[in-house]
Amino acid sequence: MSDGRMTFDELKSWLQEYARLIAENRAELCELDAAIGDGDHGTNMSRGMDAVIGSLSGESIGDIAKQAGMTLVSTVGGASGPLYGTFFLRFAASAGAVSEIDAAQFAAAMRAGLDGIVARGKAEPNDKTMFDALAPAVQTLEMSATGNFTEALRAAAEAADKGRDGTIEMLARKGRASYLGERSVGHQDPGATSAALLLRAAAATLG
């Protein structure tokens, strides 16, 4: 996306890199989830992304993103499947049946995906969820949509990492982690961690 546009092939590269990062960090994601959840976030996400890569089909950006979303919904257990699935389904609807999108359209598709997560999971800022990593990243992309897109992606990835790190001291207010109350404080949220990896993959492949 060096010219400020994401092509059909670059979307596939983004998903492939995300799958690689998820597999690489699977043990850490499970460890983080074991502290405040079921301990299977890494395993579930790795299975889901393997399935996504194994079924990449379609003739447009919208097709590929929709296929990814549907696959994640059907293969990832717990809340993560519906949430990530909804993200990519909304991304697909926003991007449309096109072979490439520009930086502003990419930011809009990311916003649509984030809005889908909010609609599905009712997450708000500081709930200690994937929202806390994705929201600042999307905001960064929107603010930088008319500038250098490579730099915008890197800044978005950094914003996601900062949001992820910020979940450590948060009190969980959504999902299984919320059952722990004060004991959820001091643990990094696994969903925010996998969300930050999504932005890292974008910065690595789309810039």
C-alpha cells in the first residue's frame, strides 16, 4: 500500500501475516487468557485463522473479507469468533466489491468493523477488551487518512500496542474476565493483545 491504496492481493497478505503472528504468539495468548478467562484464546484464534487462510476465495476485497468473517464465526470458539467475524463482515460491507481501496476507504472500513464489534459486544472504552486496542488504532487511521499511509499504519499499530498495554491496570467490565472483579486488574487482556497483532500485521504488509 505504498501508494496509499490496499489491493486485493495485499488484503490476502495481511490476513496471512495475521495468521502467522497469531500462531507465533499462540502460547502467550493462551497464557494471558488463562489468567482471566478460559485459557484457549490463542488456540481458538490460531484454529480460526488457519481456516481463514485455507479458504481465501472471492473476486474482490469485500468477498475476501466476508469469507474471513464467516469462517471466523464458524470456527473460533467463545466470544472471539463472533466479534472478529463481525469485524470482518462489516469491513467487507464497507469496502465493497472492489479490487482496491484508498487510505480513507480503509480507515472507513476499519471504523465499520469496530462499530460492528461495539454493536455485538457492547464494549466501551476501558472495559478491558479488544476495543481498547482497536479504537485508538482506528482513530489514528482516520486522522492520518490524507497523509503518508505507511506512517499512518505504523502509528496505528503503536496506538494499538499502547491500548493493549493500558488494559493491564483496567478492571474488566465485559466477558468472562468481569466475573473476577478486582482480580482482573494487573492482567493484560488477551483480546486486546490479538487485536494489536492485527494492526501489526497491517503495518507489516500494507505499508
